[in-house]
Amino acid sequence: MTRLITTLLALVLLFTAAPATATAATPTPIPDDFPLALRISVDDADGEQPVPAPDAKGIGRIPACGERLWPLAPALVEDRLAVRATGPEYLDARELVSMRGARVAVRALARIRTALAACAEPVRGAVWTVHAADTGYDAVTFTQSWTRGLGLSTFQVIRVGKGVLITHTYGEGRLSESRGQIRRQTRLARDLAVDMCVFTRAGC
């Protein structure tokens, strides 16, 4: 009987004890001085000027084979900073978002990779190609070119902690000319990733 009472008391304490308070994820705002416009061209005075702002035009919508690669779902994003410079047959756009956790950011990149893997064949003349690029971080690099005519968009998405950075350049090029642009975007990503340490658990 004593053992039964002890067991019942233990069960009562187990179910009535206050649950451990879950630590809410602390939002991580993007620093005001984040150098998102690093090395962006200012040569074309008639185009959009590279002034980073939370509500600035950035990458825009990226559809690939019926899937939306970007923008990421607003409900998953805590903060945003964008910049965009344009000129005749020229675009250099960047967008940085702080996600609602590192796991959310990991899943976002995984979804982009999955969508691109299912887009191996040209669709209405658009060719989506994934490229190898060593950023040193969790990243995916891809291009959109055309089966006929000129036009080359180069995209690179890089994740550091809960931060996700995407860069996009466009010019009158072909897929065979993408290597040089990928190298430049990879160097930029490495440099900007240094300041993305704010999005890691360890911080800067």
C-alpha cells in the first residue's frame, strides 16, 4: 500500500508540475551598418541607386519550373535588407534576411535545392543550371540562361546561422560565360559572410 501511495504521489507531481518555460527565439535584427552594397557598381547614374534599405527593391520573384525559389515565406522572416543597382542590360541585386531560426534557414536552402533538382530540363526556353562554388558556407549557386538568345542571370544563396543572403546579377551573356561572374559573386559572398556572424549562436 505504501509503495502504491508513493507511486500515485509521484504521478500527481509529474502531471501537475509547471512545464519548463521554453526559451523563445530571440529576433536578430540586421545591423544598420551591414555592408550589403559592398563593391556594387555606381557607374550608371540613370539606374536604381545602391542604397540598402529594409523596403528597397531586391531580388524580386524567382520562379523555376512552377516553384517559387524567392522570396522566402514572409512568416519565416524576421528582418530584411535589400539593395539593387540597374543599368542598360545590367542588374546587381542583393537581399539579406534574418530567419526565425537556423533550422528554418537550413530548410529554406534545402527547398531551393530540391526545386532546382526537379528543373533539369528547359522550360519555355529557360535553362536552370546548378554550379559548384566554394563559399565555405552552406550555399547554392545557380544560373538562368536561355536556349535561344542572350541573357544570363547568376544567383547565389548563402546561409550563415539564421541569416540568408542572396545575390543576383544579370547581363547579356550566355551560360558558357557564367564562370567569371560566379567567381566574383563567391568572393563577395565570402566577404559579406564575415559580417553575417551576427546570425550565429556564437555571435561575432
